[in-house]
Amino acid sequence: MINELRVIEPGEHGIAPNRISDAARQVLEGLQAEGFRACVVGGAVRDLLLGVDPKDFDVATDAEPEDVVDVFGRKARLIGRRFRIAHVRFGREIIEVSTFRADPGEDSDSADTRELDDSGRVLRDNVFGSIAEDARRRDFAINGLYYDGADDCVYDYVGGMADVDARRLRLIGDPQVRYREDPVRMLRAVRIAAKLDLTIDPAARPPAALVPLLADVPAARMFEEVLKLLMTSAAPKVYAALRDYGLLDPLFDQTAAVLDSPAGAASEALIGKAIANTAARIDAGKPVTPAFIFAALLWPAVRERAAVLEGEGMPPMPALASAQAQVVSHQVQRVAIPKRFGVPMREIWQLQPRFHKRRGKQPNRLLTHPRFRAAYDFLLLRAEVGEVDDELAEWWTAIQDDPSTPAPASAGPRKARSKRGGRRRRRSSETA
């Protein structure tokens, strides 16, 4: 794909220099002072053009990674094996600095020195090139725009500015090739489109035949991608797109199997409400945790597996514990779940049966549990979709304000009082 270079002047693109972070500006100026070309690139330029404040800034340069370390000294460190890049730290902000890379798509197969696996996924790519080549090797055209700190112009080698104006997401090059190079681009497509309210170009829509390639992506990387997908205010739209394109299947295959079953509607509603509630909390600036989202996503599979185990004669509590272990053991092969989120996720599940025990001291014990609030919120979701009675959720809501709220008659039978003491008294009297 070769486009004629378009240079967009500051008065045309409208990006004010003061919208570039101080750290990014220092990286640009530091490299330029040593004779290198340096540009802000990727999502930051895209977001600025669309009127969105970037979360971070990336810089692309003709300086090689070792040159970046020479320029910034101890502030810089090299990372990565697949793509060798430098991280430059200024206070709490880290600027990712990458070297312009060559575009093998314009050369013969023999000239492609990247390391690919059998499916076409790029394993290693540290061949450097020109800024024009670097633009052509990026994923989407709107991510291939370069803001040059030397003249404050935006350089467009791939027609990205037209896509910004049209609010369109278009792949650079052959979609089959680009998605095979990195299957995660399919997830990025739906995330970027949902976040920025863009239309995905028909050619860029994730092909069903390539979706299974996501199952081969390392589980640790998939965890980070899931956080980007679902821990944002745009998560409800992202989730809908994941379902539409079948992208949930390689991420959460056990969940997808339940959702696609005849009885999957309630589970679909529970997950949708959990994602919507998390998005609303993010919008309101309230704290959120991935543990809650993972608990909602995997609960349908846990619940179904527990029901099967109970049907085979296992008591309810052991069945629930065994189901959790089986589901999570399978899930972490697709999407890793760090212990700091896996432990609270399991506690949310494990506390659900205890909400049915409303007599004696058991409610007070549950109210003081460190994970009570998250488990209670999960109970409310289950009540909303009809998985438990509304009355149960309403009682637990009431008792938090009024601890003297009586348990209803339907809360379960009281334990029979032991007769051992009476027997002792009778024996005592008989002996006497």
C-alpha cells in the first residue's frame, strides 16, 4: 500500500503543542538535539485529532534503541524481544520510544527478515527502515500518523487523515496478512472502534476464519488485552462487538458455550449488567476491580459445572468448589488471571451460598467478611436476572441499614436444640 505523502500544517490539524505531554516533548527535543528525527505517533496523534485526551504518548524515531539509551542515559532502558524498544522515564510518566521499522510488504519474500510462525504471526521484527516504511507496517491507517516535534506538522503516509475525517477504521494492507501477523489486532479493531465511535471498514472486520488464531496468543498477553477491552467506559459496546464477531469464544470458550445454549439468556444479561455497572463506575471515577468482571464472565460456566456435579451426587458446597477449580484451571490456559484477582473472584463465588443462611449469627459473620460488598453486588446482579429471588437481595440490602431486620420464615429451618443435656439430667436423677 503506497500513498502520496500528505503534510498537514498546524493550522489545519489543530493540535496545540501544549497538548503534547511535557515528558513526550522532552523526548522529542532530546533526540532532535542529537540530530535524530522524532515524532509522536500512533494512538496519541489519533486521539488528539479526534478531540480525545491521550492516556499515553509513544515516540518513533530514526535513532536505534541503543542511541536512545545514549541520549537519555539512566532514564532509558531497553525492553522487548519481539520488538526492541526503549522506555524513557520522566518522573511517573514513561514514554515508549521505537525505531522506524522496515516494511517487508513492498519487498520479495526473500527480503523479509522477520521471524514468523507457521500461521504467519510475527515473532520477532527488529529490522529498521524509513519513516514511510514504518507507517506502512502499522496496523490501522489512523494509527499511522506522525506528529513531528520539529515543525509541529502531521505527516500522513497511509491516508490516515482521511479516515480520521470519515471516522473510519481501516487496516493498512491485506487484512488476511495483517491479522495473521498479530491476531490481537482483531481485538484492537473492536476496542478502538467502540472507544472512538468509529465505523470499521468492511475489509477490516475480523474474519471468522482467523478468529481461532487468538487461542494461540500467550495467556499473559491476553489478560492485558481483556483489561483494555472491558475495564473502560466503552466496555458495553466492546462486549457487544466481541459477541457479534465471535471474538469472545477464543477468550472465554466455556462462557461462550453457555451463552450460546438455549438457557444462555439469563447469563448473557448478568454479564451485560456487570460490564455496564463497571463502565458506569469508571465514568463516575469510582474504584473498580477486574476480579468482579472475571467473576461475572466465568460464573455461567461455574454454575453449569456445579449443577452437573450435584446431579452426579456431590453435595452443593463441594460441587461449587470443584466447579470453580475446573473452570479456572481451563480458563487460565486462554486468559491468565493473576492471583491478586483470582482469589477475590473465587471469594465472590464462594460467598453466594452463604446469602441463603439468614438465621442466628451467620448474617453478622457474612457482613464483616472483607469481600462482602463485592459478593453482595454480585448477588444483586443475580437477582436482577432472576437467578435468585428479589426478596433475598432486598433482605440483605435492608439488614445493612437495620441489623435487627428479622429473617423471614422461608429463610430455612432452625437447628434442632440438642437433647443431650436433658438426657444427662434424667440420668443424674435416676442415679440419685
